[in-house]
Amino acid sequence: MATTVLISVGALLHSCKEKTIALLIRLSGTNHILGHRLRVQNFPKPTQQIHIPYLIVGGGITGLSAARQLVRKGVSDFLMVELENHLGGNSSHGENQYSKYPLGAHYLPLPNFEDKELLYFLEETKIILGYDNKGFPVFDEEQLTIARMNDCFIKIIGKKA
């Protein structure tokens, strides 16, 4: 009896794993055909071989950050490969007939004054537009998301005030 139960549980877990993977692929908006090729490793034979000093695998935020750092250091001899037909990974967005929407959470808390590298990046990308007369950053308001205090209060106490 115990063996039958273990076999049944094992089959159920395997079935759940496959359904979970399928659901995550659908929710993430990734190209499931390419994703399945990665899982089953069904690739065509290579047609050429290249030699490159730096290979960046993935064009998500980490891959883009790596490429940015290489370029800032004067290195241009690198290759970035990406599974999807766009860059950004889970920091990119999708779009339907009603609106655009984020594919993942990609929020940045307000930086502190000591994080010069981050401040420079935010200036470079025009998220910080300048500084006020007290030295505080002036942010592009279209890039900001501000949690309303009432929403925080609701989350803390678990009911509407």
C-alpha cells in the first residue's frame, strides 16, 4: 500500500511540475517554443565557430549592465546573446489593446547621496533631470511610483481604515 501511495505521489508531483512550468512560461510572456528547445536541448548543428573575449548570456538587466560596464571601460569586443527578440528580460514590458504593463517588478528605491554610480546612471538615463537649490535630485515625474500612505496602512493592519 505504501509503495502504491509513493508512486502515486511521485506521478502527481511530476504532473504538477510540468503544469507549473507551462503556467510560468505563459505568465512570463516568454517564447515557449524557444524555451522548450532549451529544456530538451534540440539545437541545430553549429555552422561556424567564433572566438570572442567576452560573452554575455542574456539581455536582461544583468546582461545589459555588464555590457554597459564593458563599453564604459572602452571594451567593444563582446557578444551578447538573448533568447527573446527583445532586450530587458523581466524589466521589460508587454502590451495589449488597453495598455502597457510590466513583465516583472522593476522598481528602484530612492538612491542615497553616497551611491554616486547609481546617481550618475539615473542622470545619464534622464531619470534625474537635475538638482534643486538644496542639492536634492529632481526626478522625471513620469518615472516615479509613489505608494500612498493609506495603501501602506491597509497592508499593515489588514483592513480598510
